[in-house]
Amino acid sequence: MASKRKRLTLKEKIDILEFRTSNTMGVRALADKFSVSKTQIADIIANKDALYKTWAENGEEKRKWTKLQKTETSIINNEVLNWFSKLREKNLPVSGPMLQEKICGEAASVDEEAVDNWKAKIPKIIANYAECDIFNADETGLFYRVLPDKTMAFKNEICTGGKISKERLTVLLCTNMLGEFERSLVIGKAKRPRAFKKLDINNFPVNWFWNKKAWMTTEIM
């Protein structure tokens, strides 16, 4: 009996198609052979033309599998490609900034001159404070029902979308230099959302505030 559904790379799908070409086997037998579900095998066979086309356009069948020097760049490229492939197989959207963050650990560029200036100023400003009294706070919007509306994809890959939810919360996170966290502040649109009907908001591990737009205001600060 075939195992539960598992994710397959493009190469693994091509390997299944190549094996099927030279071996007369049914869907069930192929599923058992490659330890995947029958549905996966059926999908691969049904989409074989698109899979072969993607394989050809990526130049995979033309590559000579010789021993290449494993530079740091080539290792990173392979890791990122594998990560990207796995997300797309789950039909999860991948944006350019997400790729940047994966590669560099930082999604956005910054003004290096301003950073250098502040790196020189901050030690003087905080010199007379104890580490437990030096905090950093950051406010962010949490669109808790939304995935990105755009994605990078392989050529000829079919992508689908839907309506974008505008439901959001504002979250303020704060910690000191010792890594001690202050109670997070969360702002919603209702004083007591229906989901909280039977709950005591005072027992939440966050400070709950609200206004019609779920925005940070001077009154809350």
C-alpha cells in the first residue's frame, strides 16, 4: 500500500515519468514503487507535457552531471532553489523580498550612512543606562487572514488567487538588551470580539486595546 502523500521535486516527477516510459506499470504499482499516493501519480501523468516543458526550459536535461567546485554561492543557490520549489509545490506564494530575506537574512535595504552615524551616537546616549533599562519597541500590522497576492513561479506554472482579506491587527513588541520581553500590545477593531465572548481578556498574555481602525493612537501610547 502506498504511503501518505509526500512532496516531490520536479526532478523526482520526471524520474517517475521516465521510469513509466520504460516499464509497463499501472498507477497503483507506480505509487507503491515510489512510495507516493495514487493521486500524485495520476496528476503527474496527466500533467506530463507541462512537466517536461518546464524541465526543458530550466535546462535540466542538458546539464552534464560532472563534479563542480562547490563554491559558497552555488551552495546558497541550490538551497534557495530547493526551498522555493517546496513552497511552490504547496502552492504557497513567494515574493522577491521573501527570496532576499532567505538569501541575506534581511528583506529591505537601508541607508548605510545613517546606520553608521547612529552606531556612533547610540553608545553615548545609552552609556549611563543599565542593560535592563534599554528597550527596543517595534510596531507592525498583522494581516492575519492574508497571504501575499503575488508570487514568483516556474515558467508555465498555473497560479490561482482569490479575494484579499483586509482584516488586520496592530501589534507592538518590546524587549530590552537582556532579552526580557515586555507584555505585547495588540490593537483590534472591537472591545470584545465575538471569539472572546467566553474569555477573560484580562487573562490574555497581551494587553488588548481597540478602536474602529485597529490603529495605534496617542491615547494608547
